[in-house]
Amino acid sequence: MNEEVLEKILQKTMSEHKRVWRDNEIVELETWKEIWEEIDELVFQNIEKLRELVKKEKITAEDMESLFDNPLKELRNLLDKDILWLWGGINSRIDEILSRSDFKNLLLVGENIDSTDNTEKLVSQILRVVTTGKYTKLATVTSWLCVMNPRIFFPLNQNVLPKKLREAIGLTLTWGSLKSKYETQKSVEEYMMFLKVLSNINKRLGIKTMIETAFYLSRWEYDAIYLINENRSTMHRVSPDRTFVATFKPWTNLNSHLLLQGYLYPPHLVSQFYTALKTKGFVILSGLTGTGKTKIAQKLAELLDGSKNNLLFLPVRPDWRDSKALLGYYNPLTGEYHRTKLLNFILKAKRDYEINRKNAMPYFVILDEMNLAHVEYYFADFLSILESGRDDDGFTREPIPLHEVGKVEKEQEIPRELKLPPNLYIIGTVNMDETTYSFSPKVLDRAFVVEFHDVELEEYPPERINLSDEEVEKLRNAVLDDLRGENGKFIARSKEEANKAVRELKGTEYWRVLVELNKALEPYDMHFGYRVVDEIALFFQSAKESQDKGIVEFRDDDEIFDLALLMKVLPKFHGNRKKLEEPLKVILVECLRQENNSPVKFRVSFTERANTRTLELPTDIDKLNREAIIKMLTNWEKYENNFRFKHTARKVLRMLRQLYEIGFASFS
């Protein structure tokens, strides 16, 4: 555990400037410390009521009713989160928990502990209570110990120690249903060490109790406005319904903008999607259903134009066989051209760009369930012209022919041929099941493919918070400026601009990785061409630009390059085990290589047919099997740091697992 990082986090959280709504006006306070001083007395009045409940001989129904209407409700209002996890879980009852003699004895002993140096004596008691009780897991036990002795014990739960905070400080303990007594003991021992570290930090920072510490940690990357009434008997956050309003950090980027609207995405995924769209203008979103593929595109369009006039949502139909459903057709019987929503939308985007140029708006087309029909059939014209390059005005060099009738062109104002403007962005969403078609390499090669796979139920749902109009407008202007690009070119990139991006990439260590990877894949006929190299270089360049503007956020340059590899190299991997196993292992080994070109070596132990086996990677890469892969994927947080390119490595492992399970694998 990193004590220095934890102290810096606490110090920063305490010192952040805050606003309090008091007596019908916003008052500026200097620190969270001042807010805590406002609520400290009220919090401990309610803590004392809980302590009295523990010491009662018998808890009545009236006590339980009063408990939920008074101290628990007041604490939630005061702290605006459940910092104490007291009820044990679904279907549990606090009166039943407190009636257990072993649990009550533990709390009474804990009440008299005077130093974190003496907490070791409780280890065996805590272990017994946690392992024998259905609802007295570590979160519940530590929360009640905190009630009894808030100076010594810290309450463990998701609200005060979210996953990302635990990762930041190197804390590995868990507090839910643990699988073994060994795992429980390990977590209890780490908790005792954590208490000692916190105690030392509290002394240095002038923090008096662990509840105060938990209050600050629960505000990590979080800021709220509080309402304190005139006599300070209660304290609430203010909102549109007058019970809640909050603000986020002033440096809101695209990820936090989505998060604060209640949409949970991994930060790298938002950055990956946005940068891919900015770079190419044609992005395919694949992955699990219900993970927000459509919503992320809709919210980006809505951010730029609240009226949504810049967005067309187009559900794909299974009976689409050609481009008529998208662009319409000339009917010789009526002498008219049958228009479509998409054609009208493209013409609107085209007019906007022709009139306003660098001040034109971006226009977004969402092809929902894109693979319900053969993409190669109905989208063939688009696939061809998207790769024809751009002319000096930014339009596609080659047009899509529509008709050859002068009357239609004059009276219906529909051109004979259509060149796509550079301010048009196409986003396809994809779900893979027995009702859909897989993509050909031709389609995947012409798009950036972003996979939505990760689901963080621990963090779901995120708290919805209203951003100020000023913050939204600031982000909107930054995104508009970024998408429009230099001189309003939007996605119109010349070959010279692509060459410049490649030359810039050549000046980095990533060029060596790209060259060696391509050479390693060539014997398997899985190597890539110049277009892929251009798009990786342009993605890398675009990511750096957008990150500098504060729109997106990547962990480091390795992650940018990693995501580019993931989207441009792996999607063409589609086939059986004989075809894919070796080249996938080649990529996995490349993901292990560090900047000095030497691979990290590590061991993975797993159970196979009741026997424990250990592989050392990459030495034993030829012996890699399903069981070893599942062990790594199941414990990814433990193994991911061995890989330089983590996202690509994880996807390769999942594809290898598919090969070993069903003999076939594909990217989507």
C-alpha cells in the first residue's frame, strides 16, 4: 500500500475549494475541513444514538422504526452518502445482527481499543464473526466498529473506497462474500495495516476521527453544494427537486460529462471512440448489448446541438439488399426521385459545409444494428468512396451516382451524383448473434472498430449531477473546435498530412513496435498495409491533440498506441484455430515487450484436471492453454501490469480462449 499517495489524496481532497448553500445564498468555504466542522457535531449526535442501540439488552420494533427514521436517515443527509454500511445486505435485519452475542462482544471490545497498535488482538474475533455470520461481512463489521470507536476504526465499503481509489493507493483487500478463510484472514490483516497507516496520516493532517477521513475520501474526484438551514439542525444537498444539486470539477472532459449525466463508460473507451471518430469519420461500435453503444453517439451529437438537428438515427432492416434504402432511387413511372431521410440529411450537411465552411456543424448518422443486413450489399457505395480520398474542398474524390435526369436535378434539387462532405460522421452499432451477419475484412479495414465489453457493476449507476451551463458550453466549444480542425477541414486529411503523421510516429519508439509486429505477422499472411499504418499514425496524432485540449484522457502514450493496435490490427483476425493461434501468440508476446525490447517474464499458476500447473510467459507461450488464459482474465488486475499494451493483450487472450473452446474466433 502506498502511504504517500494516500496522504496526497487526503490532503488534496481536504484542501479543495468548496461552496456551501447557507441561509439562501452560496457561501465560499476554503476547504472540505470547513464543511466537516459544519456537520461534525450533528454527525456524532447520531453516531451516539447508534452506540446506545448496540448497548441495549433488547431491541424493540419501536427502536427499529426510530433507527431508520432518525439516525440512519440523518447520517445519510448529513454525509450525502452511506459512509457506514450497517445493515449487512438484502434481507438482513440490524436487530438480528446486534442480537448475536459474538458480534456484540466484538463491538464492546473494539470500543475500548485506545490505539491502532492494539487492534491486532481483534483479528481472531473479527475472523470468527465474518466467517460464521451470513450478514456480518467485513464491510458491516468495520462500520459498526467505527460507530463504537470512530477514532480507531475505518468503515470499509464502496462509497468511501471505490475501486479506482483502491487501485491508486495499492489496496487489495475486499469486504464482501470472501471465498475462503485464508482470503478473509488476508483481508483482515491488510485492514489492520491500513488502520495504522491512516492513523499516522490523520495525525499529520490534523484529522480527529476515521469518520472524518471517510468523509474526505468519499469526496475523491467529487464536489457538491450543501444546504445548511439557519439553525443547522439538518444539512442537505440541493437539487432541481430541492433535495440535491452538485457540481463537478471545472475541468470537465467528455468522459466526466457523460458520467455526470448517468452514463458509465471506462474512461479509455470514451477517449477511444471520440478520437477514432475524429480521425476517420467512420466508426463501428461492437460488443455487449445494453452497454451504451448507441447512447454515446447520441450524447456526443446532443452536446454539440441540443436540438439534435445534427443527428440521424437510422435502424437497419434485414431486407436491405442495395443502397436504395439509404439513398433512394429514380422511379421512371412517376418521373420522380424517391428521397430518403439519409439523403436529405447528407444534403443538409453538404449545404451547411458549402455555406459555412470552417463554422459548419458536424453531422452524425447512426446506423443502428448495422449488421442485420449484409453491410457489403447496402453500404457498398459508401465503402468505396470513403477510401477514394478527399479533394481540395474536403469532399470525397469519387461520387455516388444517384440518377441521370435533368428534371429531377432542377425541380427536386437532387444532384446527379453525391460527394460526401467532410463534416459527415457515420457510426454503426453492432450486436453479434444468430440473427446478424459478420463483417468482411473489407468493411473492418475501412472503419475503426471500438468494442464495448467492460461492465463495472460496482460503480453502477453513477450519480447524475447537473453541470453548469458555463461548463457545458466550454466543453461544447472545445469539441467543435477540435472536430472542425485546421481551417475547418473536419475529417478531410490529405495524403501529405497522413505522411506527416507517419513521420512523426517514426520519431517515437512505437515505430519499431509496428515494424517488428508486421514482420512477425507476415509469415502467417496476417500483416497489414499502408492504410493501416496511416490510420494508426493519424489516430496517435489526433489523440495527442485532443488530450492537450482537455477533451479526452489517456493513461499515457502507450495506451494511445495500444488502442490504435487494437482497432486496426486485430479486427481482421477471423478464422479457425489452425489459422489464428500462432499469429495471436505473436501479438501477445509483442504486448509483453517493454521499451528496451525485452519481454517481461512472469508466471501464471492454474489448476488443470485437479493438478496445479505453472507456466512462465513468454518462455512457455507454446504451452499456453484455456485454463491459464481464464486464470489471467479472471484476475486481470493482477496480471495486466505485465503487459505494455494491456487492451490489445486482453483482447488477444479472449480470442485465444475462444479458439480453445470452440475452435474459432473473431474480433466482434
